[in-house]
Amino acid sequence: MALLHRPQSTAVRHVSRETSTPWPGLAMAAGGALVAWCVHRLVPAVPMLTASVVLGIAVAHVPGSRTFVRGVARAGLSLAGRRLMRIGIVLLGLGLGLDQVLRLGWATVAMVVGVVAATFFGTLWLGRRLGLPGDQPLLIATGYSICGASAIGAVSEVSGSDEEDVAASVALVTLCGTLAIAVLPLLQDPLTLSDLAFGRWVGAGVHDVGQVVATAQTAGPDALGEAVLVKLMRVALLAPLVAAVAFSVRARRRGVRTPSGRRPAPVPLFVAGFLAAAALRATGVLPDVALEWAHTAQEALLAAALFGLGSAVHLPTLARTGGRAAALGLGAWVVVAGVSYAGVMLTA
């Protein structure tokens, strides 16, 4: 059974998207991002990207807007989920301070690589054993191991994943990452973690950057700084992971051309852009004001993209088949929290 509602046949949806203008959906995604920003300003503990996903899910189910979302706005919302996501991921590279990351030391680098590998392959294996449909095991494994919804969007671009699989994976990873904001601070004392160790644990084990900030700040500025650095190290692994998926897809489709007549690129253009942006940041030529504007643009683009993805979620169908997804989310959460805790203890 499909995890998400498919109200139209593939042919009907294809015709609808080809013949409709994307502007109503893009405008709706921009409005959703603006509302998410307002929610974050009013309640700082709620990350802007998390609010975007929730709002996207909400408008897809409110009687007054769901017809618009599934009809006139669908083309633009789908476009936001793909194209704006790519641009936002490129700008994400400007927030990657490679020099700061390397100052943490090679032991921490090895710890983060181990956490990412164990989480990715463990979640992928468990998802396939549970029988989750489509690319959901791959996408959820990516979201848990790297940086939540942003990583899911990046991998889905090279894997050609179905929009519904992407939306369901984003919803699950966002939900679990949001729960971490409330749960992990309660475990600091029972696990006898210092503020610095707690920050490293959060940076290694929580999915989204905003969720990392919201969780780590409960232990003070030292914990927050350490968490962000470790998290940036995980973000740095996004490019090699996406490139590996791209090579895998290319190998499976060897000799097969895309509808445009071209073979799949070995490394997607937006991944090259991500690496170029990180390299540019490392040179130090960009002034702080430019980096601040780039961060604002990145947040806005990713928020609009996640609003679009959230609008593709159909909760009634998700509830009927959500047991396996919930089991995977819980299992992956245990894996990433346990492995990252062990890594922090070994490198403390």
C-alpha cells in the first residue's frame, strides 16, 4: 500500500503540471515560508524549517485550501520542492566553515564519519527489512545521518525519487528531530555529560541545523558552539554521500538516457555548487554581511521548498501505514543517539 495519497493518476498529474502555471504555487510557498519565519520569531524554540513542513502539511488538509493545493497550486509547489531546494543547498555551503571544522581534530572527524556511516547503513537496512515502499529507506537514512530535510532533498534530486516518498520521509525526519529538542536536554544529567560533551552529542545526533541549535542552546553558549561545529562537519559529508548515490544511480542506468537525451551526470551541478560555495567561504574573501544575507536567503529558499514538500503529505494514508515508518524512525533514533554518544565518550 502506498504511504501517501495519490488522488490522480500519473498521466492526469503529468498533464496538469504541464498545462498549469507554477506562479500560484510558488507564491503560496513563499507565503508559507514567511509565516514560518513569523512563527520562529514568536517561538524561537520552533525552527523555521520545521514550521514550514508543518504548515505545508496543514494547508494540504484544511478544507478551505486543500483543493487549491492539490489543483492550481500543485505545479508551483512541486517546483519549489525541487528547484528552490537545489539553490538552498548550494547556499548551505557558504555556512560551512571548513577551517573551524578541522580545528576539532582528526579524532572528532573520525567519530563523525563513523556516526554518519553507522546511521546511514543501519537505517537503510532496517527500512528495507520493514518493507517501506519506494526510496523511503534511502531518504530517511540520509536525513537521519546528515542534515534532515535538506539532505533528503539533495539525495532525492539524484535518485529521481517520487515526490510522495520525499514528502513522507521529510515528515518523519522532521517529527523525530523536533522531538529531540524536548527529549535530549532531559538526558544530559542522567548520561553524565558535560556541557561541551552534550553539545558534541547534539551536533552528532540531531538532524536539522535549526534543531541542533534549539537543542544545544539549553546547555549554554559553549555547548551551542561545539554542537554547531560538529554539525557542520556532518553537513560536509553531504557532498560525498550525494555523489555516491549519483554514481550508484548512474551505474544502474548505464546506457539509459534521460528524456532529454542525456545520460545522468556523475556529480549533480548543485553538489558542485555546494562544494564551490564551501571553498569560497574558506577563502575568507566574503564579508560577514554577505554571509548573513546568504544565510537568510538559504533559510527562505529551504523553507519554501519544505513547505512545498509538506503539502504533498496525506495524513489519513500516512496514519494507516505509519506503523512501519514509526518503527524505523524510533530505531534510527536509537542508532544515531547511541552511536554518537559512544563516539563522544571515546573522543572526550
